Amino acid sequence: MSPFFVITGIVTLLGAAFAMSLRNLVHCALAMAVAFSGIAALYLQLDAQFVGFAEILVYVGAIAILIVFAILLTRSGEAPEKSVLTSGWMAGIAVSAMVFTMLGWAVLNSSAIPKETPPAPVATVKNVGDALMTKFVLPLEIIGLVLTAAMIGAVIIALKEESKNENPGRKS
Amino acid sequence: MLGEQIIKGMAVTAKNFFGSYVSKERLTTVQYPEEHLAQKENTRQFPFLVYDGDDWEKGLRCVACQICEKECPPKCIYIVKSKDKKPDYKGQPQLYPLIFDIDISVCMSCQICVEVCPFESIKMDTKFELSTDDRFGGLLLTKDKLAKSNSYYQKMHPQDAAESDAVIAGEKAKAEAKAKAVAEAKTRADAEAKAKAAAAAATAPIATPAPTTPPPAKLI
Amino acid sequence: MFDKLDQIFVTVLHWLVSFVPEGLRPVVSAMLCIAFVMAVFPGVFAITTVLERKILGRIQNRYGPNRVGIPFTKIRLCGFGQFIPDGIKSLTKEDIVPRAADKVVHFLAPVVMLMPVLLAYAVLPFGRNMTITDYDAGLLFFFAVGGAVEVSVFMAGWSSRNKYSLLGAMRAIAQMVSYEIPLILSAVTVVMVVGSLNLSEIVKHQNNYTFGIAHWHVFTPWGLVGFALFFIASLAESNRTPFDLPEAESEIIAGYFTEYSGFKFALFFLGEYLGMFAIIGLGITLFLGGWTSPVSFLTWIPSYVWFLSKLMAIVFVFIWIRGTLPRLRMDQLMNFAWKFMLPLALINILVAGIWHYMAADWPRWLVCSAIIFGAYAILGRGLMQNQNFSKRIYRYAE
Amino acid sequence: MTALQACLLISAFLFAIGFAGAVTRRHAILVLIGIELMLNAANLNLIAFWRFGPHPEALTGFIFVLFSMAMAGAEAAVGLALIIAIYRHKKTSNLDEVKELKG
């Protein structure tokens, strides 16, 4: 529980809280990027070096920009005047508070949590590579397929359909 | 093949880059304040007044005829004539300008004053570094700043200076010839008058001779 | 003696750190390393700005700046003091923030731009055991941090509430994203052959000599193509000509930093150049043997001198390219990235695989070179076949 | 309060924030951000248990987080493509108005 760990924890939680509560959407996306880099810092402190860097590359580098592009494409960069919360927002907050208290209670006084912290495991890139190629080779191939399918699907969905406009009346 | 043209282009710029260190005539830049580019023969910036001899006060050719003042399109010349006269290069007494100002912030270097001046007394200078911090007084050149010697004029515009000197020499020759003619006429008239007087004295010593010297010829 | 000179910085660091009590040692050594990087690379940046103007001048047959040497003295130093007045000028210029701008994001953009770029210097090996933090996944750290620069480009573009800077930012991000893939794929080939993401490991792999020539990756067929792809992609990543579309004068004014002036603009300028040095440093480490000397009888020259001379050599080539090539249009730029560089990078990975598994003698060279040359020719023709450059005919008015 | 418990608390709080955002916010993209946060909270849990778990050399949690990140990337891409397509048709990305199922 070094001070640095506490600071990154607080930064992460603040980033996430702002990401969910700010009015202007682009500010939310930037706060989310801060939250993700906070989480990456937490991974580095848990000696998961490869995952920490991958987190920065995937989330802060790619998904944050993706979300920001989507915000601009749907022209919602400006803060809306009317309220940003859905009608039944009270219930949502209550349920999530209950979820947090229940989880917190379970974590705080469960007996199965080991008291002493084991030595830092060595997760070098070579070990990760060997594990990926030996034990997890099937999931690796499946993830490759899933990613390709997702990429092609996303392109097809977001493509402008001006090629075959079957109902010229309602031109999108 | 892709990239062939790129390599050719890079070779050209490389030749330029290393050439500029090796051969000096590639770099044509003139480092201005230290080196000056030689000026062309007929450069003209602002007018100046020519004077002969070494004392600019007396040798000034300008006779304050104010033709240039009238002809100047932007009206940047201001002349005040003098009351008395002083002899000019032909020894003929002429007026001279008490005040001769040119406002070079107004002058547009059109050289009309040079063309209309009958006395070859105003020419165009080539000096262009005239910036001053005093915008009004600094750019109003008075007579003393305008006057420059004929030798300076020879140095600035050798060819024009030669022509203008030829004109002046011609003028002087004509003036001397006329003066000589007048002098001869005078001597001949004196001689005749003496002869007549002698004759008259011989014939009628009582008729008093009335020698009337003919008035000198009118000079232009 | 030369070995001591080679390790001079390391010994000085340990000597300084020895004064500090045990607990503070890591913090102080980190501070000293940061001070070293902040002293060296902004200095190289200052020299490069002058160098750029002088080389561009000489390419166009004119002198570059040759008046300002040491300020307040007559010494000219043929113009190499020019960065001092430039620096003062850019720092003292008024910092105008548009009224409609989003103040916080507008202010944060240059900071978020500079932070990842400086972080990227943590993993670069400047000399023999002169790496600040020798991560096991150093290369991944470099690319992860390099990717974060796009967030700052977007922040700058969006927060100035100006159509042109937003469009410029979108173009810059599109360019950076589409050139990041060939960049990473060409680095993947090196990782495949060396077998580790650790940059010091990669340099050590290139540090042995046969017949006096070093085993640099660039001397192998896949290495040459990899370095070419890496070089072109790093030109695009650092927004340099011919890929400087987002911030070109003739295009959308100054792209995403139109609304920046004074100190913030100087930060963007510094960030751009530091990013360029970082990515060139990585290129040197991956393909040009990091701090190793090209020939075996010159190994007595200190290692960091080799790193710096290679850095300046490639910076010279960057400036040389800036003086030569015209700017690419947006569609040509995208076309080139997706239709030429990406396929070539994938084929390069295939060739690196073949290189790895074939026996180490001449058929290996033959096969790999043949595949790469064939791929280059086919892709090149594919790219060039719709450009019919007929001989230009001149028609003069009669 | 060991380090493991701290990590679990942080991830639980992250999950709660993500869930609250996804449920209460009106804008479609905000819901997606909420989902991303929930996924990240789960990843943080996995890494925490891998780090403090009995035999970390098996790298199961570690690899699982890598796959979960890949999935989150794919999911974000498809999700945003859907949102853009909906926006193009309905001219709004306000979830309350995107109710009827007709095309």
C-alpha cells in the first residue's frame, strides 16, 4: 500500500467518476482516457508490465480516439441543454450503490484473502509468448478470427449506403 | 520502378547542397551592410545641386530661375530668390537661390527637374541610405545639404557628367567669343573714334568730339 | 582509457548518487537521468532548428542564418546562435487564447503532447548500459506511449473551437493512425529475429562483427525493407515533409495548432522535434545497431558518440528530404500507407520468418532478396500504373 | 486492508461507477464508455488475483486480460459503428428516442 498506489487509485476513480458525470461528451471521453491511464499505472504496480503497456496502447491510444471520433461523427460535441440523465436515473444510482456495498462487504471480511503478499511473479514477454503459443493457442486463433470479423462488420455497418438506395425517398 | 524519381530528385538537391560549399559562383547572395552591389550607371534617387570650384556658396550653378520648381509634379522644391547678384561661371552676374529646399519624402525621383534645368545645375544623386529618425526636418534637404561638387558628379554619372560639361564648355566658349567680339568692336570703335577725332581736330578743332560708346550687346 | 570515456556518464551518475542516503537513491538517480535527457535533447532540438534552416538554404543556393553567434558579441559562429533569439522570441510572444476555446483542454493539450514524448526517452539505449529504465517490454512501452500523442492532437484541434484546426486534427490523427501500423509491423520483424522486446537485447544482438562489418539488421534484406518502411512511417509520424499535410502552410493554415501562440506553440514545436528524435532513436536502435560502431576497428569511439552521430545523420536526411520532395495530397498519403506500405510490411514479416528458419548461408540471402524485390516491384507497379506521366508539352501564347 | 483488498475495492468502485453511468446516462456513447469501464474493472480484478494468487507462473489471469482487451476493442468498434448507423438513420443518438423496432 505504497503512497504511489493510493495516488493512482484516487486518480483512476476520479477519472472514472468525471467520465460518467460531466455534461460535455468530449470531456467525458478525455476523463475516461485519464481513468484508463490510471488503470494502466495500477497494472504496472502489480508487476503486470506487458498488460500495463498493452492497456495504454489499446485503450488510451486506440479506443479513446475511436470514441472521440464517434462523438464528432454523431455531432454531439456540444453539451445538450436538457438534462443528461434518463428518466429513471434514481433507480440506477441506487442499484449501483447497492452493488458496491455488497461487493465491498464481501471483499472486506472474507476469510479466503491471503494475508502476506507473495513475491513478485516474473512475467517476462518470453513467458507470455510461450504461454500464448502453447497453452492458449486455440483462444489466440479464435481472437484473431473475432477481431477480423468485428473489423469487417464495423466497416459494413458504418458504411454510407449511397450505392444501393432502394428507397430514394428516405435518403439517409 | 517506384522511388526512381525520388532518388533522382534527391541527387539534384545533394549536388546543390555540396556544390554551394565547393563552387563560389553558386552563392549569389550579397551580404548587404558589409558588401554593396555596384550600382548601375543611370541609377537615380534624389536631386542635388552642382557647384564648380571648391566653395559651394559661390560656385553654385543654380540661378534660381524656378523652372524646376514649377515643373516638379509633386511640388517638392521650394526656392526663394536672392536680391543681389553674383557672377556665374561665365562671369555674368546672375541671381542665386537664398533658400533651396527639396523634401525628399515627397520627391518621386522622376528627373523632370534635371531635364528642364537650362543651367545644368540640378542632377540626380545615387545615394539611397537616407533613413533618419526625424520624419519632418530630417527629410527636408536644405541648400547646404543639396550642394555637391562637380567632381562628385563626374564620379557618380561619368557619361552624363561628360555631356553636361561639354554643354557648359560650349556655353563658356560662346560667351568668350561674344565677349571677344564685343571687345574687338569696342577697340575698333575706339580706333575709329580716335581717327575721327584726329580728323575732326584737324578740320575743325572747334567742333567738340562727342564720343558715344555703343551700349554692350544684350546677353541672353 | 577509452573504456572509461565510454562509461563516463554512468560513472558520474553512480558517483553523484553515492552522496545520497540509501532510501533516496532511486529517486535521485531518476532525477539525474531526467536532467540528462532534458539537457541533451532540447539542446539537439535547438541545434536542429538552425541546422534545418542552413541546410535548406544551402540546397536552394543561399546562405542560411549566418549573423547571430554568441549574443551581444561580434562572434558569428556562422549562424549557430540563431536558436537563442528564436527561443526568446517564441517565449515572449503573446499567448492568445480564443474566447470560444475550451480553456482547460486548450491549456492541457501541449502538456499532454510533451508528456508521452518525454516518456518515450526512458527506454532508448543511448550508449553501452546507458538506458534509463531497461524494461523487458521496452519496444511495446515506446509504441504505447507514442500512441498517446494522438489524444493530445485531438485535444488541441477540438478545444480551439475552430473548424480548420478541427479538420487539421482529424487529418493528423488519420495520418498518424494509418502510418502507425506499418511502423509497428516493421518493428515486429526485428522482434521476431531477435526474440525479445528489450531494446538493449536488440542492440546486443547487432553487436558482433564478421570481416570487420557489424551485424546490423539493415544489412539483411528484410532489415533493409524494414528500415525503409520504418523511416517512411517515422517521417509520417512526426508530421514531416512529404507528409506534413496537417500543418502545411498551403493546406489548412497551421492544422491543429492554429489557435496556439507564444509559449504553448513553442511547446508543440519542441514536442514535435523531440518526437522526431525519439522515433529516429528507435529506428537507430532497431536497424542501425543502436550505439554499436559499424566497423570493428572503430569500436574505441565511445558508444554514445555513435548514437548521436547516427541521430544527426538521419536528421540530416530528414531535412534533405524536406528540401526535395513535394507534399503528398491526403488521398495519395492514405493510398500509399494502405496499398503499399502495409502489404510490404506483411510480406516483410513473412521474409523475416523465412530468414529465421533457413540455414545461415547464401541461398537464404537469395530467396529473401528475391521475394522482397518481387513484392516491391509488383506493389510499386500497382501504385504507379494509374499515374500516366506523359511528357509535358508547353504551349506559349502566340 | 491488504493490497489485494485495496485493488478489489478499487475495481468494485470502478464497476459501480461504470454500471451507474451505463444505466442512468441518456447518450448512447456514454453507455458504451460505461461498459468499457466495467470491462476494465473486471480486468483489474483478474490482474489483482493473478498477482496475489497461489501460483502466478501459470499466467492464466494475465493472458485472460489480454484476450479480454482484444474483445473490448472489437466490441467498442462494433458498438460505435452501430451508434453511427443509428444516428445516420434517426438523426439522434439519444437512447430514449430510439425505441421503436421498425427499420
